[in-house]
Amino acid sequence: MSRATTIHIDLTVISDNIAALRAPLVDQKFIAVVKANAYGHGAVPVAQHIEALVDALAVAYTEEAVILREAGIKAPILILEGPHAASDLALAVKLDLWPVLHQEEQLQWCKVHAAELPHVWMKLDTGMHRLGFASDQVGPARRKLQEMGITSVTAMSHLASAEDPDSALTQTQLARLDSSHRPLGCPHQPP
């Protein structure tokens, strides 16, 4: 005979965790990742509970961002995987979402919506080799965005060992991020 399993999501604990994480971050922005249904905790209730405590939310896919907007979430929402189709970028514009650009095809889609894209994020491949512009592609990609009139760009990357900031891999990736984005004028922080 099986026993019933229940789970209780205590939103207060989530907000307490945010407060603890934010405490040492004096002048830093804080983005809460609520992808994959807030890792099974319920994206809508979690986002509604923490929206005022964070500077932005992040999801993996455009569809996840649409669900949050439809639930009344007004905070900025970053789409980590960026648009998978031109229609995703059109939705990002319509719903005031922050798209992450990581490949040439996405730059082409931006041409149609450049005037309506006040801010984009550019993902740089610093060694994880999953998504992102290689170091030799960063300059040309940034120039293409500037030529379209998209001048507010935040550089980002994906650290393979973020939980260990002193690891050689993390330090190498951070150095690559710094060398790739500094000459381009991309901030570490969103607007």
C-alpha cells in the first residue's frame, strides 16, 4: 500500500532566502530565476510573491514569460534561451520582455523590431559551449545591433561552476567575460 505524499511550498521562506542573498549585494541587481515552473514551486505564485523583492525575473522560454505576463506580473522578465523564432521576438516586444541573443539568426530577427527593442542581452560563450557568441563574434554582433539602433545591451554568460567562485574554471570564464564585453561598452548590470 502506498502513502500519500504532500508538499508544502512556504513562500515566506523563499522571500527570506531572497533577503539573505540580497543582503551582501549592496549595489547589485538581483534577478530571480523562475524557469521550469519555478523549479516545481509554481512560477505564478512564486513570481507574484517575490516580484517586489527582485529587480527582474528570468525564465527559459518565451512561453514561460507569457504565462507570467498573463498572470499580471509587471516586473522585467529575461528570456534566458532567447527567441527560438521571429514570432518569439515579436512577443518579447509586445510584452516588454528582455530577450537574450546568442546567435546570428536572432540578430536578423531584430532588424524588424529594432525600433521597439529598447534593451537586449547578449550571451557570450566563455567556455561552456552551449549557447552564446564566441569571442570573435561579439564585436561584429554588437556593431550589427548598434547599426539597428539597439544601443542598450547587457553582456552575460553562463558559468559552469558558479557555485565555486574560486575555481580555475570560474575564474577563466569571468576573465573571458571581462575581456569580451569591456571594449564593447556592455554593462554587467541591466538598466
